[in-house]
Amino acid sequence: MSHSVELISNLLEPKNRPSSSANTPHSDWKKELANATTSVSTLLHKLNLSHHINSTDLKPDFTCLVTDSYINKIKIGDFGDPLLQQILPLQKENDNAIQTNGSTNPVGDIEAVATQGLLHKYHGRALLISTGACAVHCRYCFRRHYPYQQLAYSNKALTDVLFYLDKHSEIEEVILSGGDPLILDNEKLARLITQLESLDHIQTLRIHTRLPVVLPSRIDEGLLALLRSSRFDIVMVIHANHANEIQKTEQDKLQQLNHAGVTLLNQSVLLKGINDNADTLITLSKQLFQCKTLPYYLHLFDPVKGAMHFDTTAEMAIRLKQKMEQQLPGYLVPRLVQEIAGNQSKTAIFSI
């Protein structure tokens, strides 16, 4: 065990890092997050859709949570808006006939826990559940049932996480996931990155986040400076499913991340009624490329209980990918994949 790991539990202040105090002017994102909409009826009222209240679940087990930044991109008066349908709790979530084949552990996360907060599924990579918090509760979230209180990363568990990583020198990449890792403020994120940087065999830090899409103000100068200063190769995998999610503000923030030296990729989920047509996916790929972001993955829906009404078929997905290949250059066609519990990698889907 390295000396650096022995010091982890102290959570020392990061050295050679730009100031990232929570009291800087760049804390507007925290205010927006604190004022996020958590009431279904309030959400419907804001969008002039209160007459649809009987179709919704007013007290969902997986609570309603959505930022104003995201709400402002939804078309007022349109119950079928593809952005609204991603975040609105519906009665369908409780329909046993629809949800019967759903799982509370659809991708095998529980079996992959190496130590509290750390998943080790694939060779050379480990995934840190850095927080259970998000800025938005996407209804199709494959971790909507994840036992964060028992298994999420915490300061207390950090020593064990770093000890495990130190023992496994084959791990060259750490993935920060959640929840959403950018919910951590710059100071907390800097401390965590500093501890990970003490392990010489780790070369790449990947950040899985939806915040550039749902809370773009999170991409502030403090975060950009932090990412710019890291010794890691920084890869940020954002999550956008529809081109309407990426407007001028989001474009500007992604451009800023690119200028900070961050490699930007996008992963989408194929969702019934949201993006299950070729034109929508083609437009998304083009929109992403304008923001210096490459389409990375198009996931088949993970069969999570409570969200099975979003499920599509592999046959449909293959047809959609073929149409994309006919109209886009290869670098704008995401890999069509499925995450199957227990497999040693994501499974590429080429044919049935």
C-alpha cells in the first residue's frame, strides 16, 4: 500500500489547485438545484398541462426532480414533448402488466461491488459511485432502485476504495458516476481527484454526467480550471437523448469543456416515444458534433422496473442504426450496445 493511500482518510486539501470555494459567484447552479421542481402538479402547472394530472403519479416512489434549465426547454402545452416524457412520473410506472419483466438490478451493479462505492465489472476500469444525488430524475434511470445508502461512496469508505485501486494496478481508468458526480462541488471534486491522482497507474478519469444538459450552469470557471489542471486525461461522457436538450447555453458550455482539453462523448438510450426514429437520432448526432462532442453509445433500454414502457426492440434499433449509417459519416454513428449483467464488456448489437 502506497504512502499516498495511507493519507487518504485525512482528505487533505488539494495542492496546486485553483481556488474553488463554494462562496464564489459561480454557485448559481447550487441555487437552481435547491429550487428544482419536485412536485408533479407544480411541473404540470408550469407547462400548462394540469388537465393531464390523472395520467401522472403524484407520489412516485422514485421522486420527481427536474431543474428549471430543463423545464424551460419543454414546449408549453405539449404533453407528448420528448423532454417532458423523460422526467414526468406516469401511472404506467405502477402498471404490473407493463412492468412485470422489469428488474431492480438490470445491469448487475450489485454483483460488481468490489468495496463500498466501487464497482469493478470490466478489465482496466473501475466505476466509483461518487454520489447518489442527481439534478434530474430521469424516469428510465437504471439505478432508480440502487441502494445508495448502503453502497455509495462516502468519505469513510474512501480509504477502502483507494486501497482496492492501489492493489489493482491493472486499473488504468476510473469512471466517476452516480447519481451524477458533478453534483459534488468543485472543492469536494478537487479533493477526490487529488486522491485518485496519487495512484500512478491510473491515467484516465472518465466522468459520466447529465449536468451539462440539465444544469449547464454547473460548468463554471472553477470546474473548468480544475479539469484543466489535472494530470489525468479527462473524458466526459454526457447523456443527451434528443437534440432539443442541447440549445445555445448547452452548446456554449460544451465548447468551454472542449477548450479546457476535455474529450467529449455522448451516450444515449433508445426510448420508445422519445427518440425511436432515425431523423431524431441523426439530428442529435449532428447537433452533438457542432458542440465538439462525438456520439459514443446508443444503448438498448436497460429493463428496469418502473420504466418498461420505454422499452423498444433490438430489431428496431438495428434498423435505426442502418438508416443512420446511410445518412451520416461513420464517426457520427454511435455504437449500438446493450449492457448485459455478468458480461465482461458491453455487448455490441450487429444483428438478431
